[in-house]
Amino acid sequence: MFVALILGLSGGSILYLRAFPNISSSPLTVSHRTSSSIAALEERVYAQVNQYRTSRNLPPLQLDAKISAEARNHSTIMARRGEISQDGFERRVKAIAREIPYSRVAENIAYNSGHADPVKAAVEGWINSTGHRQNMTGDFDLTGIGIARNDRGEYYFTQILIKSPRSIAVAVLEERVHAQVNKYRASRNLPPLKLDAIISEEARKHSRRMARRREISHDGFEERIQAIGRWIPYGAAAENVASNYGHDDPATVAVEGWIKSPGHHQNMIGDFDLTGIAIVQNDRGEYYFTQVFIKGR
């Protein structure tokens, strides 16, 4: 049984959404390593939430690595304690706000055990709860999802939803880069690259780092590919980066720059089938681009 409570705070447009099942609070063991099976469940939550939003004629949410990290940390804490709560919500929001400006934020949490499909049970529970459903269909554009499972087999879910003033424009630019790269590949009789959320998360981490440092680099490339490789077996990987400022269409400028550069161009037309794209704009208005290319096995 779930009881929902929604509280609003003025100034920050913060929504709290709490759901309390009747379960014990004894400490439990939780693995600190996110398994591939848990990652797959998180992907399914993301897909099902966006599918529901689409059915209501709402735009999809963009998955964000920083927000997901905070959501995953909270789910891990809940699973370890064996209880569901929104303790530490303000701390999570402050941690996110250090990298992602926001005008509105909300959080959905859930718990279940013994279901053949824990994702379906959680998402349908949110849809059937007025407060949770309002968050799912709210005016948000970014999300993070984290799931943890303890040694009793209980699943704990956290979804954080963010409205970012910059994210809509940036999401459009990322879609434009993806479309333009695939259009160029098609002109060379090459198959399109499929956009992958896991790869995009790693690309976004790097774009954020470049935007913060105000310099383009491939620092940490091997670590990014290793992180991707935990979830996606691959045979080859490559990366293009770019930066520009003051252009009416920064996405087109970046892609055209890659086409004119032999090394970047070789990556664009290489034997890859998956890609991740992330663009971050810093407080000076500079755009930083990362595109990671993966050949899956």
C-alpha cells in the first residue's frame, strides 16, 4: 500500500513526492557495483516513462548521467536501510544544481518485491498514483533514474525530474548533430548510427568537463570507453570533440568542421553502429561537443 504526499516550496518550485510502504527498516546488504541487469532495468524505466509521456502527446525526457548518479545513490541508501523515503532530497537537488541549472524539480520513488517484472510494477504504480503521475507528465525535460536491489530481493526505484532553462535548446542541438551525421553517412552509402543513452551519458560527462575547464581535449577517453564497455560489448571505439561560440547554428558548425578535418571525418564514416552525443553550454555561452562512436559486438 502506498500513501502519496506532495509538498511545494516557493522560490525553487520543488515538489516532494513521498510514498511509504509498510516494510521493516532493518539494515540490509546492497552491492555497490551496478550490474548490467540493474542497468537494463533502469533503461526500461526510462523507456516506459517516455512511452507514457508520448501517449499523452508530451515530449520525451532526456536521460542525464549526473541526475541518474544522484538517483542511484538514493536508491542504494533505501535498499540498504530496507525502507522507502525521500530523506536527503534537498541535498540531491543541490548536488545536481552545481552542474545543471534548474527552474523546477520533482522526485518519484517506489519499492516492490516478488514481481516477475519489477519495472512494470513500479511504473504502473506511478501511473495509478495521482501525485506520481503528475510528476511523470509534468513540464520537465531532464531525468535521472536509479535502481538498487538488496539481499532480500527488494527493488528500490528513484526517478528525479528536472526542468532546465538550457536543456531544451541543447537537446534540439544534439538531435541536429545526430541527424546531420547520419545524413552525411547516408550520402556515402553508409548505415545510420543508433543513438544510445549509455554512450550519451559518458559523452555528457566529458562535455561538462570541457565546458567547465573551457578547453577541448580527449582526456579520460580510455576511462569513458571502459565505462561504456561494462554495458555494451564493443570491438572498436572513437571520439570527436568540438567547441564553438557565437554562431546561429552551433550544431551545423561543429559537424561541418568534423567533415573538413581528416581525422574527425574518418570517425564519422567509420565502421560503427552506435553513437552517443552530448552538448554542454557553459556560463560564457560556449558550446562543447562530444560524439562517441562504438562498434558493438
